[in-house]
Amino acid sequence: MKPLQSFFFPFVILINIGLSSCVDETTNALEKQPYFDLKGFISEKIQEVDSVEVIKVSQVQDEVKETNVVYSIKDWEEEFGIFTEADINKSSLLQSYETNSSDTSLTHELSPKAKAKVKYLRITYADEAVSSVSIKVAEENLFYTSITLAELFLNSASNRIDHYSIETTQKIWFLEKNHMKIKGTIASKH
């Protein structure tokens, strides 16, 4: 019986090591995101502009208002909520986007037969660093239509958000179109 036990114990250890390495590979494969990590990118970039002054121009219909504001991380999360909500790394959207990439751009565009609010996500690169992000989010039903185009641009020297724009047009059945636009320019850090 002793020779069988001495053979069995190392065999059990090898099987456990083999199984745990398979589990690790599966876990790592699931952790890798199929599309650009927009949510993570925005989260990282707003850290860099915490408490920095923003020259903000807001337009609702024809009324334009310019203000200087200083945003906290929480304010930035709210301001850039459209970007984080547009992250397409969801299991339900796994096969919904066609991806095209080159040295200077990456585009995830909604496939013709797929249904999702995010119509495209475009990232441009300069010197292998992200230089801009553009998204289009659209929703339409019998009573309501909403289209949002949002862009943010990074400063090539600092790799920090430089300016951004968010433009939304909404139309509710029987009501006039509602058009809103926000443009923000980040002040230089002192």
C-alpha cells in the first residue's frame, strides 16, 4: 500500500497545479476586455484634471452661458457620465461591434444587425498615445429621439484632457426639438 500512496500524492499535486493554471488562464481571458476600455480611460484622465479650472460654455437652444468652474473628481464623473455610460465592454454587447484599427485610429462601430445605444466609439492616436475620443449615442422609439455626440481631446505635450464637447438633440413627440451643447476648455495647471 505504501508504494501506491507515494505515487498517488505527487499525482494529486500535479493535477491540482494543472487545474489551477487552467482556472487562471480562463479568468485572465475573461478579464481582458474586447473593446477599448473607455470607462477606465475616463476614470484615469479625470484624476489628472481634479481641481483644475475649466472655461465652460453651455448652450441650451439659443441661450449661451460662459462660466469658469473648478471641478472635483465627482464633478468630472458627472460631466463625463456620457463617456463612462458609453463603455461597450458588456457581455451582452460582445459580438455587437465591428472593429477597425490602424496606427492612428481604433473604431468600434455597431454592426448593422445589432441593437445598442452606442453607435460608435472612435479613438485617434498620435505617437502611440490617445489624442482624441469620439462617441455617438442614439436612442429612438415612437415617441422619443435622442442623439448625443461627444468628443474629448488630449494635449499632445501633457497627455492630459485639453478640451471637450458634448452635444445632445432630443425630440419628444409633439414638442419642439431640444438642443444642448457644452464645450469645456481646461486651463493650464500652475
